[in-house]
Amino acid sequence: MKPIIGMLALAPTIVLCASVASAQEIKIWTLVQEGMPEFMEGTISTFEAANPGVTVVNESFPNEAYKTQIQVALTGSAPPDVFFNWAGEDAARLVRDGLAADISAYGASGYAKTVGEGWLSSFAFDGANYGVPTDAVSKYFYYDPAFFSDNDLSVPETFDEFLATCQAIRTIDSSIVPWPLGNSERWKLNHVITMLNQRVLGLDALAADYALTAPDDELFTNPGYVEAWQKVVDMQDAGCFQDAPNATSPEASRSMFAAQVSPMIYCGTWCGNIFQAEGYEDFEMFRFPALTDGAGDPGGQFLVPQGYMVSSKSEHPELAAAFISHIVSDEGARDFAEQIGGIVSNPALIDEVDGTRWFKFFVSDIATATESVNVIDVLLDASVANAYLDAGVEILNGTMTPEDAMTTIREAALAAKSG
Amino acid sequence: MKPTPILKPRQSVGVQIVQNQSVLVLPALLICTVFIFIPAFLTIFGSFYAFGLTSQNWEPVGFGNYVRAWNDDVFWIALRNNIIIVLGSIVLQVGIGTVLAAVLDRGISFGQTFFRVIIFMPMVISAVAVALIWLIILDPNIGILNAIVKSVGLSPPKLGWLGDPSISIWMVLVVAAWQYTGFMMVLILAGLQAIPNHLYEAAALDGARGFRAFWSITLPSLRNVLVVAILITTIGGFKVFDLIFVLTNGGPANATQVLGTYIYLQAFTLTNMGYANAVAVVLLAIAVFLGWLQLKVSRRS
Amino acid sequence: MADLTLDAVEKYYGAYHAIKGVSLKVEPGEFIVMVGPSGCGKSTLLRAIAGLETISSGKMTIGERDMTHEPPWDRGVAMVFQNYALYPHMSVRDNMGFALKVARCPKAEIREAVENAAKTLRITEHLDKKPRALSGGQKQRVAIGRAITRAPDVFLFDEPLSNLDAALRSQMRVELGRLHKQLDATMVYVTHDQTEAMTMASRIVVLNEGKIEQVGTPLELYNHPESLFVAGFLGSPKMNFFDGKIVDVAGKALTVAVPGMPTPITLTLDDDVQAPAFDSTVRLGVRPEAVRVGGDIPASIALVESLGNQTLLYLDAGALNCVEAESSDGFITAQLPSQHRYTLGDTVQISWSPDMLYLFDTSGRRLCTPRLAVAK
């Protein structure tokens, strides 16, 4: 008799423990980034204070390995509840493969109140929300205003003026590299061709090719693609880049600008803080130049939204969505902008942010952009994106002509479309 | 009255010993099964399907992935690069290793340990660190190699040591040689020092000296060591991944792609898991063949 | 066939003086055996002759040519090593013909030379085997064959039999002797085994601490050792030594008193040596075969070794203590011909046969040696 009584007495305790334990913990995966640890620490503590009994565990990963690691983790048995991702093809594939949770139901009471429809569309598929963008990264030309004024150079507004600027700098001193291009990881030039495609063809002309929905005989056949590549060759011929862009790392090219060895660089909105850390902050910025005869909107601006998604295997999707809503709440977005310097999706309290000079410039400038241009390797199917990345390397090396490049890309696109 | 069993206990002892022995290999067998046999089987199995890293359903394609490899230029480039690395490493690592070992064995009388440690040192650095060091050395803007080449009045390659597709694979060879030649040297040095001095003395009396002694005495005595060194280099040349992944990631435009990096690219970047499995099976077949060869040769010696 | 002359040869290893002024003339066709304890310099001397060690000073000639600083391959010498030093990757045939091949002799000539040597050594059926397929004795024959093929002026042997078992060793001893007669070649042979030295040598060179102690025919050395060292080194079982004092000198007659011996012993001084002073310490040597049963010295039997053709007794003679004895107990060794029955602990009376006694002074120089009919 005695043992049974003992067990009965214990039973409620066990149930209680189990229920508390299961409701308690969510895991979040973030990217290693300047300011991220501080931001996460703060936002987790306010979230935990508002939700007694909940623990949020933050694990962060470096950029290079993240794309692979998150895919492996999501297919595994213990994926994170909330995870960082870029908007685009990567996010779409996770949705197609059923690894991301539909969190539309938690929007009305949370993130949808603070983040606009336009922003939310970057993580929306077939009318359902699978994630919430926290911010976006953009790219600008940074330049050395002292060098420009000393040499009577003006900021180029059109592509032709830009080429002339390169040539002018080479005339001043042929050893100066006007624009160091660190393409050893292939994505630097990819960002450039992303913008050139938009400038030459316009987003509407690109959409069907990028989505592989164009008919086979039209897929990537628009001569504008060749023309866009030709602009890269033109820039190379104008002496804009250094001799060995494919052997130069992005870090090295940034350092060349930060050391004022080179007067220009096309770099992300995150670069300003890096230049500052390397001891140079007297730079100014200008947008990617317009094409006078291009079909694209000259007000189009490079913009890659990024944010958080919820795993379909999460045991607490509501809690996970609530945590994301917490990040994009007015206060959350303010802290995010202040501590990480991101162009946040919720600008309600942006005026309270004590940001850097360049942060304020980015926020106000992006607000005037007339369309946003997402990057090719995020939008395209992986094999077509890879063909684009490789073609860029070969064009810079002179081992492919723009026509050759588009032939291989078209082949990759046809193969991807059929398979 | 039962008859006293005389043989039975002995038999059972014997059986018991056999049972105990099989118990002893069980952990190793278990580890092999979990970490080698099951993954190898899954790889072979998966090579007959088309699926991505995150796909829920696998589509059977028969030998389709193998046909695709047969028709894939990059697959052949990768295989060719593996063979270049194997042959180049045999010449550089085993060749220079042999020369260095011979110099350390007979050529110099002082500082042997010092030189041996210095030359062996790169071996203990991880390939990733080696690659990062060489990335700095070979950098076209700030690298010391460019500075050295310029200072003697020559011009470095315009596209960079790792950016020029006709040079980059050779630079990979040089970096690999820098890392592994010391290991080969130590291996061959051990072989050299195992050759009894009497043989050289007998050869000296027989009139064989210098190159003749090296050719007739040293090389044949080193035969087994050299065969093992060449096999290690060959297998290493096919397995190479980390060094190239960090140094060039297969670039520029597949110029340094090898099977290892191509498998990674297909599996994780292009998410063609089934195809990556098929290429991995080809690599596995090559590795198994070479391993069998190594076993056979080492048994014979 | 050529003669070999060493003239005041010295060898230093840094400060270590390994060979101390060795001079020796080896006649053409002689079989010279160099013996001595470990570290006496015999192998070093042989390797210096071969050219495997440099000669620090002095001169060496073979035939008429000064070979002091010539490289090994130009000296016309062939060497057989203790551990054979056969090339493991070559067949027996290639091993034996290697020197001729290096010298670019015509193939037919090499073949003939190798096959003749193989016939001489009865290893023809092994010619196409690899060394690792051969027994120790066969390997040593191949090593000797390799030397023969070259037809050198001088053969050098560095303890060639010490890796073989006892039976093979005595067999090879006989064969080497036969080979020497057949080839009529000059041979220098190093060993630490005195049986090899006694049985094979035309002349023996006894080396000690880098110096030649004595050179002579085996029986000259056995009967008339110049020094205590040679007397003790040659002969098995070893000579018995007793310390004593000169108690009377009368012309050539020396009388020695040894503690423990009931009567003093009188010996005849050798012709060419100075008589020692009265009362000086001397060392008396008695070969084991000179010990006889029957006499006036009581001794108890400590150990008996019956060898069939002879019997060895180890005797405890109380106060009469053997110095430098094989057993450290100071027992006297007696070698009796044929078979005897003795029981341990029995006491026997012993004495010496007077014509088998030796006497040395304190510096180890010879004073008296037996006058035996066979000498000289």
C-alpha cells in the first residue's frame, strides 16, 4: 500500500514541473554583428520581464557559415524557434519545404501593428506571413570628399560621369585605384550587377527572368543583360578597379578606402561603422549613378530586407511570434537602430535615436528611394545565382565576354527551370 | 552416474574466448557502423535521388545523378584538379621531402634537429590557418610575395596569384607543399636512417658512390617508404578540402575546384544533395581503391 | 695477391687515441688474423685499411702503391662484414656482380666471375634468390663470394663468423682455410675468437689498447708469449696465474716462491731477457694442461666439467690463490686428458709439469717460457 500512496503524492509535482518546463524556453539564432549581443541582452530581459516564466536563449553565428547551418538545423530534431534570415529565395525555399511556420495569426495583435505592409511583403508568400523584417541593408558609394575637392572632382550623378571620374583619378595618379573591388568571395561584383541590371532593364523586365517564369525562348534573352555586363567591362576599361579584384578580399578593399589609399568604394550601410573603427570617418556618400538611357528607375535603391522567421517545428509558435513582435515594437526598433545601426522596418521612434551622421543620412535617403532592388543571389534560384557569381569572376578576369556570360547564365536558368 | 565430461569444459572455455573476442571488437564495430558504414550507405542510397538539403520528398532518378556528373564540365575540372594536385604533390612533397631528408641525413652535421623542427612545423598548423596565412602573403594589394617579386624587377601576375585561373591551381600546390613537405621529409628521413650504414660501406668498397650509391642502394631501400609516402600524398590529394575552401573556395570560376569543394558547393550552396551524393560516391570509390592499394602494398613490404 | 704494409699508423677520434702507432708487414698470400678484446682497435684498424676510416697519421701501402689517403674503391680491397651487408633488394647474383657492374665490366665477364665464385662456395643453386631467402651461413658465403668475384689484392674480414651458430662456425672455419689455400690470396681477418685465430692464421696479430702486443705464428704466440696479456689471451681454458717472489737468482736459474706452494719452483731464464732482481714480485703462469694430479699440493674439487675427450677440474687450493682466474674465486683450472671420475668436495694432490711454466715480471714482460720441441 505504501508505495502507491507515495506515487500519488508525487504525481502532481511531476505534472507541474513538466508543464512549467515545456512553456518556459524558446531558442533564437542570430547573426554575429556589431551591437547585436547588447541589443539581444536588453530585448530578452524586457521580454522575459513581460512574460514571467519564459526564458529566451540566444545563439549567434558568423555570416559565412550561417546559411548552411540554419538549413541543417531546421531539418534536424531541435531547430531554433526563432531564426534570422534574409528575405528572398532562401526564405522562399524554407517555406516551400515546410520548414517555416505561418505566423499570420499572431500579426494583428503584434508585429502588424508596427511594421507596414510593404515591409511585411518581403517575408510574405501566397498572402501569409512567414517572417517579419527587422531592418534592411542598403549600399552606397562612400567617397573621400577631401580628395574630391583637392582635385576638383565632383560627385558623379550619371554612369558616364562616373566613368569620367575614374579616368580623371587615374590621370591624377595612375597608381591610385579609384574603386577597390574585393571580389574574392564573388558577391561584391554581384551587388554591382544587381544594380546595373535594374538600371538597364528596370525591375519589371527582370521579374519574369529572375522568377524563372518567362517562357523558355525568352528566358534571360533581353539584350539589356549583356549591356549591363558591358557596363562592368566599361568600368574596368575606365580604370575604376584594381588589377586583381578576384584575388582581393572584401576586407582588404574596405581597408584600402579606410586608409584613404582609394577615394571611392561601393559598400553596405554597415560599412560606415567599420571605416570609423579603422580610424576614418570624414567620408560622404552618394547613390549608385543613374543611366541616362536606361529603362530602370534611377531612384531605385539597393535594399535587402532581413528579419526573423519561426521554425515549423517550434513547440511555442505563439511565444516565438510574440518575441519577434517585441523586437519590432516601437521601443525594440528604436534600440535596434541605436545599437546595431540598422535601417529599421518600424521608424516610429527614429527621431529618438542618437545615431551616427551616416546612419541619419541612410535613414533619410532611403525614405526618398522610389523602388527597392533586392540582390540577385538572394532572388535567384541557387544554381542560376551561382552562374551569375561565376560569370562576374570570369568577366573581370577577361576570360568571358558579356555575351558568353549570358549564354552560360541562360543555360543554367533553363536547367533550373526544367529541373 | 553421469560420465565425467573431460573434453566438454575445455571446449566451452574455447567458445567463451571466441565470444569474448567478438565482444572486444564490438565498440569499434559500433563506432564504424554509426560513423562510417551508415553514412556511406546513406550517401550511396541518396545518390539515386534528387533532393535538396531541406526537401521533404526525395525523387528517385536512378543513375541520373551519375549521368549528370558524366556530362558536367565542372565535375571533370574538379577531378582533373585533384589529379594535378596528386601528381604535383608527389613531385613537390615527396620529391623535395626526399632531397631535404637526404641533406639532413648525410649532408649537414649540425642543427639537424633544429632544421627538422623548422621544416616540420607547418604540418602542425591547421589547414585553415595555413590558408589564411597564405591569403595574406599572396594578396595582390598588400601581400609580401608581390612586394618581393616587384623588388627584384619582375612583375607579379596582373590578376593576382589566386585570381588568375591559369596560376591559382599551382599556388594551391605550393601552399600544400609548404605544409606537407616537412611531414614527407620526416617520414623519408626515418626510412633513410633505417638503412644500415654497412650497406653504404659495402657499396663504397664496390665502387658505388655519390649518385650511383643513391640510385643503387638508397632508393631501393627506401622503396616501401616512398610507396607509402606517395600513397599518403595521393589519398590526401583526393581528399583535399579545407585548404582550397579557405584559399579560393574553388575559384576563380572553378579554376581550383576539386571534388571535395564541388561536393560542398552542390550540397550546401546549390542544395543539390542527391547530385552531391553521387559525386561523393565517385570520390569514395577512388578513396576505397587507393586504400585497398595502400593495404596491399604495405602488406607486401 | 699483394703485400700490405702499415707504417706507424695512428688513429684519433677527437681526443681518443684508438690506434697507437701500428706497424705491420703482411706478406703476399698470408692469412693474418688480428685478435684482441673488445675495444682493442682491431676493427678500427681493419676499417682504416679498407678506407672506411681515415688514417690520422702514418702510411699504408698495398703492393707498391701508397694507399694511405686513397678512397675505398681505389684500394683493391674487398671486405666481408660481420652482418653480411648484402644488398637486400638485389639477387645473390647481382650482389656478387655489383662491383664489376659498377666498374662497367662486360656482362659475360661478370656472369663468368659470379658463377666461378658461386661454384667455389657451392652456392650456385641460390644465385637467383634474394638474400632474405637464405640462411645465415648461406648469406655469409654470398658475402664472401661478393669479395671473391672482385679478385681483390687484399681480402678483409670483419668478424665474419660471429653471427653464426657454433657448428656452422667451425665448418666455415675449415672452408675459409681451404678457400685461402685455393685462392692463394692475402687476407686480413679480425676476430675476438681465439680458436679462429689459432686454427686459420698464418700469423696472429694480438692487439691491446690500440697497440700490437705481439705478431707471430699461432704456436709461437702460444708457446712464447711476449707478455702476460698474450699469455692470458691465447689458450682455452685460460692460463692459471700466481703471484710470487724471486727467492734465488743463480745465473739463468730463477727460483720463485709462491705463497701456498709447499716448495719453490726453479725455472730457466729466456736467453734474450734480463734477470729480475732478488725479491722482486713476479707472476707465474701455468697452463691448465700442465696441471697434473698427483703431487704435493692439496686441493679440493669445486667443479668438474666432463667434456668426453678431456676433463676440466676447478680446484680450491686454499692459500694458493689463482689471480686473474676465469672464476673469480681464485680456483685453479686443470685440464686432464680423457675421462675421470671425481666427486665434488674430494681432495686431490696436484703438481705442475715443469716444462709448461711461464714467468712474467711486474710490467707483464716475459721472463721464462717453456722450451718445447715444436717451437720455431
